Amino acid sequence: MSKRRNPMDEALTEVMDAWMELMEITGSMPKGSTLKRYVNNPVRDNIGDWEDTNGEITITVEVPGIDKGDIELTVDKHRVSVSAVSEEGKREYSFVKDFKPELNPEEVKAELNNGILDIKIQKAEEAKGKKIDIQ
């Protein structure tokens, strides 16, 4: 006895294929990924929030299930990048943010507590003009 196919299965498959193509086009999913891999091990992007205060940028990134040794934090003059992959590779997180004010990569503090990564980055001191006496 053969099992009858549900017409909704075919329709759902077409919708999911179109969704996967859209995700690849928009860069929301790595090219060539399969739905099974993406559903079972999605890379979670933009998992953080940030605030620009007087002299520093404060960033909070959610990385549940990640140990601090599995986090790569990079800060340069105008960009902060956080990449995290759990030891067993089941969880992946990504946060990238460009900032207008110049950051000081030498003045960064980061702390992981209960799956929350708190980052404080001092802004670079703005170049201040110097008054020149005219002779």
C-alpha cells in the first residue's frame, strides 16, 4: 500500500525553497546552506544592542550557551565585531556594528555573565585645534 502525498507538502516545499533563495540573496543565510543545517544551527545575527554615551560606546550582546573562550571580539577605529561559536558547534552568533565616532581599541572592557556579553569601549579623544599666536 503506497502512502498518499499530501498536496500541502508540495506547496510548502515550494514556499520553503523560495524562502531559502531569498535568504541567500539577502545574505541572511550563507550560500549553499541547507534548510536542515540552517534550522538546526542558525547563525544569529544582530543579537546585540548599543548605546552611545558621552565618552564611551556600550554594547550588550546576547550569546547564550557560549563560553568566553569561544568568543572573538574585534575592535578597530570604527567597527566592533563579535563572533561566537559554541564548542560543539551547535550555536553561532554574529554582531557587527560600524560607528561614526572614532573608537579607542586600546580602551575596551568586556565581561561575559550568564550569556550576556557587556562591552565598554572608550571613544578616541577628538583632535582639538590649537590656538596659534600670529607673529
